[in-house]
Amino acid sequence: MDKNTVIGMLLMVAVVFGFMYLQQPSEEEIKAQQEAQKKEQVANKEQAATPADSLSADVVAKLDSLVKINDIVTDEVNLKNVDGHAEGTITMGDKEVTLDQVKAGLGDAAMQNAAIQVLERASKHDGQNKDFASHLSGAEKQFTIKNDSLEVTISSKGAEIVGARLKAYTAYHTQEDYKKGNAVPVDLIAKDNNSLNFILMGKNDVINTNKLYFDGEQEGDTAVVMRVHGNGGAEWAIRYALDKDSYMLKVDIEQKNMDQLLPPSTRELRVEWAQKLRRQEAGKKFEERNSALYWKEKGNDGEVDNLSENGNKNEKVEGNLKWFSAKSQFFSTVLIADNGFSGPSQLESRAYEEDQPGYDTYIKDLTVLTSVAYDASASHPASFHIFLGPNKYKVLRDYDRYSPNEDLKLTRLVSLGWTLFRWINTGIIIPVFNWLGNFGWSYGIIILVLTILLKLVLFPLTFKSYISQAKMRVLQPDIKAINEKYPGQENMTKRQQKQMELYKQAGANPMGGCLPMLLQMPILIAMFWFFPSSIELRGQSFLWAPDLSAPDAIISLPFSIPQLGDHLSIFCLLMTATNIGYTYLSMQSQQSGSMPGMKWMMYLMPIMFLVFFNTYAAGLSYYYFVSLLITIAQTYACRLFVSEDKVRATMAENAKKPKKKNGWMARMEEMQRKQQAMMREQEKRKKGRR
């Protein structure tokens, strides 16, 4: 480098430094720049914290679209499909907001922005089972397992039950079906009316079994294994198996290496079950009244409960369930968890309206959301039993053995009334009914014989009631004389006292005719529950009735009357006519001119029974018809063999004997004394005021 070059470079450096020195800002300019920078920083912060007015339309549409395919459930987001739109919550730390709140805008700007960012990430959720990507598509195949009682069809799509047919039963949907013999098999489950989905929260995504196509492996006629393979050597399988001649389906969850896909904190397997309860009977209204979602809480003391049969109902059960069931009038689907379901469980029932699609095919939409305990490292993490069969008391009682440490109480699916009436049915009626069934008679004859046996057993009470009524008839002239001797309200106490003395002397009890009848009422009410619930009567014809478990709607009406319906049942009409005749006979035997309005009320009761029983089972109306005929025959027999002259003579002999006060007479006399004292006190007060 020569001398001139060095001098030139030094001059250039001097010029640059000189320029920089001349351009240096003053202290006032530096302060102004600092203030400007502070203002800019504040503005940037405010801009970052300003909440968006709402989510973009694209994000909202994407979320709505995704939840229609699958719920979006992550650590931050829990969104579900509600009427085609996404609804749910967003969690950020210890705070939680709803999607609707985010759409509307929150007071806390930072949370609003954070929630929007979370939802934007959620909108990229593809709603698929990434860990089982190879099973997200495929051709649906069906596998059938069967035994002597049941045929079950399993689909490779979701490994779900798409068919459950009862071989020993047929369904009749209309009266024409009965007349023409157009019976169809009883399918408790058919395609698109049943869903059982198992859900796990994986490390990468939500695993829904109903979105996967399973590989099926048949194991003879009675078992099939449905299997999917996932990342990391994971394997998930559901094994279905039937016992010989059984309505119980065994369901076992089998798995390998699932702990590779699931977080260590996984402790539960979510269960989502839904069923459209299929119609099986001709009497749809009556079938609806006897169909509901039932469940039993875990433990021997766990009670069986149900959602109301009427309208739309839902309930959250906090306790652990043992089983839940879609119960119709004569058939049930029961999902039993071997180790119980973990609470809380959400249960819902929705009835079909007349203008709703599927009204003629289905009765109710039933859903249950619950879970079971789960271990990702276990080879058999969960097992179930599914009962698919008839509500037959003996059958259900035998299935309690599937839970050796707990009474399943499946017999509660047979509607036999409240506790007292249930005891009568299970302890007396059902054993005698089943015993009579062994003789091979038609069920119309069995009902006739059963009614005769019951009336014979109850005849001592009927006879005692008749004797009491006969005594009261004999005393009618004397009672009339007392009423004429002590007329008016002011003599009421004296009149009652004289009547009680008369009853005491004659050994008569005014309540003697009512008490024996009241003692028979529990059996009459028990039979009211028994016949509509007896599946043995289903499809059994007798005389003109094609089915004793359904109304014998022989006469069709061109219009529908509330409660009565659009038909008239012959057995119900016969029961009503017989009831009117029995009422006339009873009123005639009382020979009392008092309370004439009560007579009209007594005649009105049979008409009310006609309206009430017209849509009930023909077997029930037939039973009451026969029972009333026998009662009338017993009444005439008592009149024939019991002479009122002998009753009068017996009463005269009783009048001569020294009387010992019984408890009832003593209480009546005590009441009379108190009443007399009260009336005397009232008279004194009236005189004092005068």
C-alpha cells in the first residue's frame, strides 16, 4: 500500500466520523424519540389485547362441520353436536368459557383472544382416529352368530350389533296382521336403530370405535372377534359370544399395547349407547305406556328405577350403575357391565310424535352416556353382558346367575305393580299360572280355571260379606223406625246412638259387608298388573280375540274418542254389561232409599271402566268379566242357601246373650259421647248469647 492510498483512506474515515458527529441528535430530540417509542409500545400492547368481535365465519362453519362427524374433545376444548351446531366449553388454565360466550365477546380481552386461538387450532382437528388410520375406510361386512334362541348380526363398521332376532317370537303391528297371520320376526335390533360406541382420549386424537372398520374373525356359529390394529403395535378387539339356548350375549374388550397410544392418566372408557325402541305390538298406545329406559344402581341394595313412560325425560345419575335397559312391553335390551358403570351417567328418553318420521316403526329414542373403569395396560380391560330377550319372569330370574355377587333384579323389567301387589303376583299368581300352563290348555281356559280357583279361595270372605249384608237387610225396618222417631239434625246423635244399640243387640256390623271386599282388592289390583305384563298371553287367541295380550278391537269406530280410542273391545263391553248387572243386584240387596245420588254414581262406575279398559289387554277384561259372573252366581247361591228367616232367628238369639263390647263398638260409643258433649256445649253458648 503506497503513501497516497493511506492518506486517502484516513481522509474518508475522518469524513464519516465528522458526518456522524454533525448528525447526532440533541438531548431534546433524544427525549422526544424515547417518548414516541413508549407510546408505540403501549399501542402495540393495546392492539394485541383488543378482542375480536367474533370468530370468523369460516372457523364457526368448520367447527359445526367437524362435530357432526365426531365430538372435539381435547385438554382445551370440549365441543359437541347440538342440532347441527357446535356447542361446548374452552378451558384455559383454571378458567372455562363457553363457545357462545366467545362468539358474543368476553369482558377479559386476553382470555377472549386466547380462546379464539384455541378454537382456530380446534378447527384444524380432522375428527378422525389418527392412531388407527388404516381402519378409517373399508367395505362393510356382516357376521352372524346364533343359537337356538337368538340370532345376532355384527357389522365390521364400528363392530356394532346391527341385528338381534328372537327366534321364538313374532311381531304383529296391526289388527289386520293378526287376522291374516302376517307375522314378522321380533327384531329387537335392526340396522340403524342401535349404536354402541366406545371412546378413548388418545395422545394424538380421540379414538371412536364406531368410526373404524374392523376385521372380523368368525369362531364357529356362536362367537366372532372384531379387531383393529393401530400405531405402535396397538390392537383393540371386541369379542361377541353366545351360550347355547341363551338370550345373553357376552361382550369382552381385548387389547394389546394400547398404553402406547393413551396417556398414563387414562382411567376410564367412555360408553355411548343409543337405541330407537322398535314397535312390536298392534296396540301402540298401550305399548308406549309400558316402554321406558330402566336402570339399576350397583350393589345388592341398588334400586331399579326408570324414566317416565310419558313424554320426553332426562336424568343425571351420580351413582354407579350396574345395568341399563331399553324396555318395551314384552321385550328388553339390557347392557350389563360386569364391574359396573362409573358415574355420573346421563340418561335420556324422547317419545315419537305422530307427525315425526318413524312414528309407525319406533316408540322412543333412548340414549345413555356413561363410562367404565379402564386400564390401558390390561389385556382384558372391560367386559359386559347384553340381554336380548323377552320380559318373562322365569327367564329373567334365571339370569341373575350372571352376576354371582349381586342380585341383578332383572325381574323388575316385568311390571307387576307396587310391593304388595308384586308379592301377590310372584308368590301366588305366577306359580299357579305356570302350573296350569303345564296341562296344555289354551290360555283362555287357563284364565277361566285360575279365576275359579281364586274365587273359591276368596269365597269365605264373600260369604261373610253376604251374611253381613243380609243382617243389614233384616234390620232395615228397625233402622227406618229409628230414623222416623228421631228426625232432624238436632236428633242426629240420638239417632246414631239408637242405631248402634240396635247393631250391638243384633250382632251386626255396618262395615261387615265392606271389609271382606276390601281384603279382596289387593288380588284384583295384582291381576290388573299381571295380565298386561304376561308374555305367555302374547299371540294367544281365544274365541274372537286374536291376542289376549292386546285389545280385542273387533268393532272399529270412524273417529277416535280420547281415552276410549278408535275401537270397541268385545270383552270390555261384556265386562261393562256384567258390571252394570252386578251393580243393580247389589243396590237391590241393600234396599235403602237413602242417598239416591249414590245409585247414579254406582252405575256410572262401570261406564268409566269401559273407557279405561277399552285399550287394555283382552285377557284382563276377560278375567274381570268371568270374575263378575262368578260373583253374581255366588250371590244367588248365598240367597238360595241362606234364609233371611234363619238370619233373623240367629240375630234374635244374639240379642238375648249378654253383650261384650268389642273394640269397634267401644270406639263408636266414645265418639258418640264426645259428639253429644260438644253439642251440649254449643247449646249452652247459644243460650248464653241470647
